[in-house]
Amino acid sequence: MESTIYRILLSGHKFAREVIVNEDNLCSFLHTVRNCPLAVIMGPENTIFLRMEQGNLIGDKKIKIQLQEIEQAEQAGNWSPLSLYQISYYCILHETVYLYAKNRDQAKKDFLTWSIFEPDVIVLVA
């Protein structure tokens, strides 16, 4: 079963202002970018606006609870951050998107869920 892919617009991110994340990695992603002041999460059915103030999430309660669980797992040493991948592909022009995933294979799988185009290059950025 394919998971939902979210397109996320970020304010204040040092590499990308727009990224793609699958729903299974959404909270890990938000924990990874917790210092960004604003995230707009666009899904197939709705849009969620989240604000980050001094590392604290202002917004969706369900996401806030999951983030607290991730923080506890990180403190216990049972959490590892997601990696940022740059994926280039050709449609009419050469395009580039940024995607957070656990590994390169997951990044490719999530990209192919989101796009009908085959990726040309997948590069680990951070």
C-alpha cells in the first residue's frame, strides 16, 4: 500500500524551501527541521499550517503528540534523523526536488510515488 506524499513549503531552511516527505516520515521530518519558523504541509485532502517557535510546534495536536514521542526516543538514543536527498529528473525541463527519507532507496520509492518521471540523479545533501 502506497503512503501519502506531502509537499512541504518551509521558511528559513538552509537547503530547500520546498521538500517532499512521505506520511510515515512526516513527524521525523518536522523534528529534523524544528528550527524552521513555518511549515506549510500540503496533502491530497488538506493543508496544515504549522509554526515553530523556539523549537516548539504551534498547530496540529496529533502531530505535536507524535513529535513529543520522537523527542523522547531521541533522548533514549532510539531515533536517527532523516537524510535530505536532491533528486533531479527530466520532464519538459530538467527539474530538481528535495526529499527527506531514511535512505536512498526510500527516497527513490517516495519520489516515484509522487512523480510519473524516473529520477536521473539522486544525491545525498545532508
